[in-house]
Amino acid sequence: MAEPELVDVVVVGLGVGGEEVAGRLAEAGLTVVGIERDLVGGECPYWGCIPSKMMIRAANALAEAHRVNELAGSAEVRPDWAPVARRIREEATDTWDDKVAVDRFTGKGGRFVRGTGRLDGRNRVRVGEQVFEARYGVVLGTGTRPSVPPIDGLADNPYWTNHQAIEVEELPESLLVLGGGAIGLELAQVFARFGVRVTVVEAADRVLALEEPEASEIAATALRADGVEIHTGVKAERVEHDGASFTVHGGGRTFGGEKLLVATGRRAHLEELGLETVQVDAKQRYLPVDERMHVTEGIWAVGDLTGEGAFTHIAMYQAGIVVADLLDHMRRTKGGPDPSGTASVMGGAAGAVSAVGGAMSTGSTVAPGSVPVADYRALPRVTFTDPEVGAVGLTERQARDRGINVQIGYTDLTSSTRGWIHKAGNAGFIKLVVDADQGVLIGATSVGPAGGEVLSALVVAVHAAVPLSQLRHMIYAYPTFHRAIEDALRNLR
Ligand SMILES: Cc1cc2nc3c(=O)[nH]c(=O)nc-3n(C[C@H](O)[C@H](O)[C@H](O)COP(=O)(O)OP(=O)(O)OC[C@H]3O[C@@H](n4cnc5c(N)ncnc54)[C@H](O)[C@@H]3O)c2cc1C
């Protein structure tokens, strides 16, 4: 057996979270080994956020062009997928090549190892024949993969996951989408706008089932207007593929499509990580962490794997905490004041440029011994359909289930000045969930042409527990979409 090689930190999985942790620790002067079995950067830049948002940008341009007829004369639109596929291949993913990302990491002083990492006892990680022993810690950032439901006939057939949907060069004539969550709906709308006949089959009684029912309704209406067939409350029971197309059986009905996209959620694969060698239960759905991302002594986890929300901004947020905590742990292990100077580096060196853009730096200045802890109260989430569905904090149902004395404020965007001016494509609303006893917002949903952007004001309000009295007496620019927040506040009851 190979002698273990002693390093400061080992990071397993260099997706959004792992790459950020590994890069920042390397920049801080630690010896960091980063292990990635596929592409450095992970799901977001190659098969997730970035290419899907490029697709959405293109599909929305088509939709806007159609709106010319209602607002500004006439426009003839001939969709063409080729420039979208080219942009994803050339601009987003370098044809799914991570050389730039690997160089970025090694340029910061990190040591890159391509392979599958697995815990091999406390502080140890094995990659093939190599074994690394971490002086200060091991960070797991191995993410999730699509969760494929155990539907009869599905596993044996060439279904799509988000990977094939993002890599597609020639669009199919028709597409069946299993799952009406954020990923399913975003991709369904894109393909429909490019002329694909799309059918969404969702087991829950509404699409976007985790969001407010009003958001589900408006999203379903928008997709139907784009020609998407939506069937809710249908549990797929059997899948058939005849070599040319798929048939899904469920609820006594059948649904057909040339391709089948499975978008029924994501799953962490804990069983692959060697967790039993450090006495951690690998049979859980996600890897539980404490508020500083500790799994167990000497092991941290970051990103989708932790089950705190499958978003790039969560992975980046948690990465900031892991970096601070690991440096603090190192300082305490070594004793005395911060030996690497990293407590002060934290503020400045935080600007690590990640695979998905420098704007995502999550740095915070950390005094030795004072490490920020995770707080998910104001976790924002955006479904980038048109209209966009942005949400933060608790939904009305979640708040009522917690026994909170709830007040709701609602306003329709179409009746706001900006919504009325906007006209074509102006569907949307603002819904506020208020803790009436505390006099603060605890949740909000913002749907509209800029629903995700309008959300930012509501995130600040929930995060900082801004008193309602203050929200009511601030000035909202006229005529913006976000001015509708003021209307919703007026309607609180
Ligand atoms: C279609 C789609 C659209 C999305 N859109 C958005 C969006 O708009 N906004 C948003 O915030 N989020 C979005 N997401 C979610 C976002 O992509 C994830 O939250 C993010 O990628 C999570 O980062 P991560 O570091 O936890 O994991 P990942 O990005 O999944 O990276 C984990 C990495 O670990 C590697 N790995 C796994 N096991 C091992 C091992 N044993 N050894 C070595 N390497 C290993 C994997 O190869 C992978 O590269 C989207 C996701 C999808 C699928």
C-alpha cells in the first residue's frame, strides 16, 4: 500500500463549492490537494446554471420578438438552435473542457489530481493508488447527480438528464419532461419556444410544488401559453422506448415524446465516499453538517451534498464559512496568532475568481476565533422561467404550519404602473409573508419579467429583519417593478 503523502488540506470534488474552498486555501498558502473526477467547476458551468441561462436568454429573445406584434409593429421570428448550441459549446464550456479551470486552481498554488476520491480513515483520502493525509482537514464537495426514480422500464432506456438536454445540438421534434420543478420547467419553456412539442408530467398536484400556489399557477399558465402541455397529479408508472420515441404510462393515460428528460430532483451519493471509515452513516439522503459545515472531526462538507439547498449561491456561501473555519482550526491547532496571516487575508483574498465568474466571491473578514455561522433564513431561490419566479424565506403554508401569526400582502404586477406600461409579458405578483407579532417579513415571492431581480430587496428585508414600519416609509423608485412591494405592503392583512 502506498505511503500517505502529508498535505494541509484535501478537497474531494471541485464543483462550485469545492473549487472555491480549495482555491482560496491554496491562495492563503496552504498545501491543498484538489481531487476531481470529471470537470473542475462541476455542474453549474458545464451542465447547469450557466448554459441553461444562456438557453433561457435566447428563448426569451424569441418571446420578446413575438411581443413586437403587440407593441411595436410586426416581427417575423425564425428560431434557430445552432447559435445557442454553439454559444454553449464555445463560450460556456470550451466543449466541456476544464483546462482553464484546472490552470486557475494550480495557478493559485493548488495541486490538482484527476480521479475519484474516497475517505480512507480519519484525515485520509485515497485516489486510485495515491493516499493523502490531511494535516488540518478534508473537505467534501461532491455534489449531487440526477435522481432517477425507480419507474418500470426507465433505467433500461436512453433517457436524458440535464447533461443531454444542455449538450443537445439538434432539437428533437417532441420532448417529454418528467418533473415540473425548476429545472424541468426552465428547460421545458426553452425547448417549447424553439418549436419543440413539450409535455410535462408532474406527480404533485401542481408544478413548482415547493413554491407558493400562486407562483405555480402563473408559471403553468405561462408555459401553456408557450404550447407546453402540463399534466399534474400524474405518477409515471412505466416507460417504453421503441427505438424512436418514448411512451410514459401513468394515471391510466399515456404520454409520448421523441426524447424523455428526467428532471425529478437530485441525489447525493454518500455510499461512494468511504464515510463508514470515519463512522458516519452513508445511508442518509444528504450529509448533515453543523452551522460551520462540520461533518465530524476533521471533515467539512460544502454545497449540494449538504442538502441545505441545491444552489450555486449556497455552495459559495458555505465555502466562505468552511474557509474561515478551517483557517481558524489551523490557527488553533498550531497555537498562537494566525501563523499564515490568513485571518487578515480572508477579507482580500476572498476575491477568488470561480468558474462561474468573479462576481460570486463570498469573502468576509474574519477575526481569529470568530467564524461566521450559516444562516439560511433568507435563502433566495429563482426559477428562471418567463415570468421569473423569485422567492425567499418561508411560504405562507410553511409559516402557518410553524404556528406563526401570519399576515399576507399580495399585489398583482399587471395593476402596477410599470406592469401596465410593460403590457405584453407583464404577468406577475408580489406576495409577502409577515410575522405579525414581530412586525417583520419572513418570506416573500416575486414573480414577473424581473422577478429574480426584484427579489433582492425582499431578501435584504428578510435577512436583516427590517421592521415593516421602515419598509413602509422608504422610497421606491417610480415606475419600477419593485415599487409593487409598496402596494403589497399596503395590502397586508
Ligand atoms: C440544469 C440546472 C440548472 C441550474 N441552475 C441553477 C441556477 O440558475 N442557479 C443556482 O444557484 N443553481 C443552479 N443549479 C444548481 C447548481 O448547479 C448546483 O447547486 C451547484 O453546481 C452545486 O455545486 P457543488 O459544488 O455542491 O456540486 P457540483 O457542482 O455538483 O460539483 C461536484 C463535483 O464533485 C465531483 N465529484 C463527485 N464525487 C467525486 C469523488 N468521489 N471524487 C472526485 N470528484 C467527485 C463531481 O464530478 C463534480 O464535478 C442548476 C443545476 C442544474 C442541473
